[in-house]
Amino acid sequence: MRGVSETMMGIAWDTWRAESEGPTGIARRQQTRLAELVEFARSASPYYRRLYRDVPDVISDPRQLPRVGKRELMENFDDWVTDPHLTLAKLRSELLSDLSRLGSYYRGKYLVVTTSGTTGEPAVLVHDRFSWVVVNLVVRVRERRTLVRAVDVRAFLRRGLRAAALVAGGAHFAGVVLTESARRRAPIIARRVRVFSVLRPLADLVQELNDFQPTLLYGYPSAMLQLAAEQQAGRLRIRPVVAISSGENLSAVGRATIAAALGCRVTERYLSSEVPALTSQCRNGAFHVNTDWYILEPVDADYRPVPAGVTSHTVLVTNLANRVQPIIRYDLGDRVTVAASPCLCGSPFPAVTIEGRAGDLVSFGAPDGRTVTVVPLALGSVIEGTAGVRRFQAIRTGPQTLRLRLEVSAGADRARVQKTVEERLGSFFAAQGAGPVTIDHAEEPPRTDRGGKFRQVWSA
Ligand SMILES: [Zn+2]
């Protein structure tokens, strides 16, 4: 258990202090927390105990430790976690297969989310309560001037706070788990915060949003772009105060389109299920790494450190706040560039640019000749939500064709997985009013593009 001093107030105070103490104070916190995490992982995680056999007793630099990858960790899940009561099989049967338990704490202690991430490898991530306390406090302290401003708060007081989460439902993904977890806290929150799953037909979403009249939108920018078009067409009539984009990259054009059509301020959060409060956006729009609670190491294809100003091949991250499932030098798969010069905002935390997944919409033909646009993440969740799918890529090759590259799990029947994916996509396209769309199963497995980037859904 964590010490008494590290209570909510203690963490909030420490988060303030770290910022004012500057780089030396931040580095000291990082080093102490890393040493404690490594010691804990060695004693409570059989996986790390084996992995760190030859690692020195005292750790002062993350580079003294071997890196870890999603695939090995998932294959050793029961040894990876530090609570012997947790097993992947039990998590799947008792929680993940049950949508009525979305957002509930597993065994009263853990929030569990599933993800595919940008490398397309599905993962199951477990956070303890301490990890979420840190996330909430870091966001509140470091994004106090950017995420929601005083002027927005006054608008919420006047018009009421009603938040619509534009995320993918149908599985325990981070966006929906966090929203449902907030709703479980109190009925007053449950009435004011709702998930509008982007997997559902657009016409239904538009009607429900017109009834709900959200003042705050958060979630995928591609879904917001869809709503912007509906608002311009006069079918959607909402007046949000703020739209918080996360889960996908937001382009400058996308931001301007959403702001103009919905008449609201558009802000951005980088959210990763493994390291939820990795960065905070400052007044100048830069993302600063919260290096007192997370470590970010940009590396090249051979895992050598990459200097500031150079785009990395991938990035190794460490979550210093989560003990139940230690994430230490974990290959996240994202390409990042650390800023070469200090940010004008004066923050002591390094600024970074992260290339997340692209939020470009893909469009398909409808029987009546119209075009139906779908959110790439919605399409992706239908495919990766199919039992037996390990990794995939979906390429729109024409208005009525989708090429699929599938990698199936060990022991899965490929033909059966392909058939199930086809059926699920068929119902998805029908619900969206698109189709029929022919699924063309590719011979080749999923692969990275020439730049070394792994994309999941795009238009050829
Ligand atoms: Zn800044």
C-alpha cells in the first residue's frame, strides 16, 4: 500500500510543488518513484522478477531496464499483474464479456479497459484507484487554464452542464469506461453525462443529441466532424460551449470546421489507456509531458534514444502511478517529437508532439446514391470486437469495397473469423444506411506503411 502522506491532498500539493520547483524537483520525483516502482514490480510481479534477474538492485535511470512490449505482456498477463487474484481468463469471463458492468470497479478496486492502440495489438489494462487519483489530479492542476476555462464554467452555470461522450461503445474501451464510471458515482452525474456511441446510426445520434442538448462534447474528432456536417445541414441543432477532442489526431482544418459549425471552443486531450495523463496542453497549445508521474523515451527503430527535434520511430513509456499492472519502458508504438526549444508558456515540463491515429472519415455509397461517412474507430471496433481477431487493417478501396488484412489469434479458425467479421460489418453498414459493401479478404497480413507507421483504417 502507498504511504499515508500520498493521499489526495498530498498528491495535489505535490503536483503543484513539482511544477514550481522546476526541472531538478521533477527529476528527483521521477527517480524516486521509478526506484520504488521497480522494487515493487520485482517483489510482486513474477514476470518482472524474471525479466529483471540481471538488473542492478538500485535503479537511477530507466535505461538500466529492459523494454517490454504489448504482445509478451499480454501472453504473460497473469504473471504481469501484481495481484494474484487477477487472471486474464477471469477478467474476460467476469467483467469484459459483460457490458452491464462497464465502468464498475473490478473486485471493488480496479478500473479495467481494453484497447488496440496504434500497433493494433489488443491489450487489457488494469488501473488501481491510486492511478486514477493521480490522473484526475494531474488533469485538474495542469490543465486548469486550458481544458475548461473560467468563462466556460460560467456558461455551464447559466445553461447547465450536460456532457455527451462521442466514443465507441460495445466494449470496455477507455472513453466509455471512464464515462460510465463517473455516472456510477452519483445519480446527478448519471443524468448529466451520457455516452453517445459512435457505432450507432448517425440519424439516431442526431435525434438523441437534439433532445439531450449537450453543453460539453468530448471524444473522437472524426465523430465531431460528422456532427459538424449534420449541424450545417440543419438536421442537428445543438449549442455546445466546449468540444474536447481525444482519441485521434485533430487537424487544424478539422478544429476550425468543428468550431465554426458548432459555434464552440475546441480543445484537445491526448489520452492513452496505458498512460492516461501522460501530457497536458498549455495555453500555447503545446502538449507537455507530466514527467513527475510518467516517463517518455523517444527511440529510433533500434531502440536508441532520439534527440529533441527529431521524430522517433516509437516511444517507451513508464507509468509511475500504477502498481497493479506495472507499465515500465513499454513500447507504445506512437511516433513523437520532443520540442527542441522551451515553450513560451514557461512550463518546466518538456513539450512534445505525438502522432496519434488519424481521424479521417471514410465514406461509402448508400443504396439511394447518397454518401455515408463512417468514423474509422467505429469501423475498427466492429472488427476488433470480433472473437479471434488479433490485428487488422481495413482499407477502403472503393465506395462499395473494403479490403481487410486480418491476423487471427493462435488456434482460431481463420475462415470462421473472416465470416463473422463479414456478418458484423454487414449489420454495421446496414445500420449506418450504407452498403452493401463487399469485403475483400487480403492474402497479406497487417503491416506498417513505408514510413514505419501502423495504420488501422484508411482510404486508399
Ligand atoms: Zn507550453
